[in-house]
Amino acid sequence: MKVNKLFLCFLLSITFVSLSSGYSYTQDRPIQPPSNYDNVFNIYYKNNSLIVKGININGNLKIYSIIGNIILDINVQNLSNVLVPVDLIKQNMYIVRIETSQNRIITRKIVAR
């Protein structure tokens, strides 16, 4: 019985200390799994051309350097099979951002090889 009272006092003291310590506890939102829509785009750089294979949808395609400079900004009528000639510096990383007509944003990193 004495052990139970000590344990109860211990729990109450921990609760009091944690409540008076100034920390606020929040509940995190669950992480949403990526939708299948995000995986339909295959984007790669080959022979000085950016190749995008995806679905038949209109959108805006942008290529950024890794420091955020815009390299290319074009509107595309059909994202199912796009070949964009662009000269990128070899062995550098770039960010390709596609914004579809349904306001979905797909972002991929590519390395020019």
C-alpha cells in the first residue's frame, strides 16, 4: 500500500513539473502518403534534352538551378510525351517543377549527365 502511494505521488509530481515547465504539447497530424498522381511523371535529362513522360494534361514546366535561378519556363499543352531541348551544365543538379492545369505541383530533382 505504501508503495502504491509513493508511486502515485511520483506520478503526480511528474505531471505537475511537466505542466509547470512551460512546454506545450501538440498532436502531430498524420503524414499523408503520396498520391499515385505524383508518380505518373517520368522526368529525365538525356542528350541535351529534358524528357517528360506523364499523362495527357496541360501544365507549366520550370527548370531551376539548385540555387533557385530559373533556367526555363514554358507552358506545355500535353505532358504525356514532352521533349524540351535545353543545354544544362553536366554534373549539376536541377529542380524541375510542373504545375498542372488542375493546380497540382510535381517537383523532381535531376542531374544533367
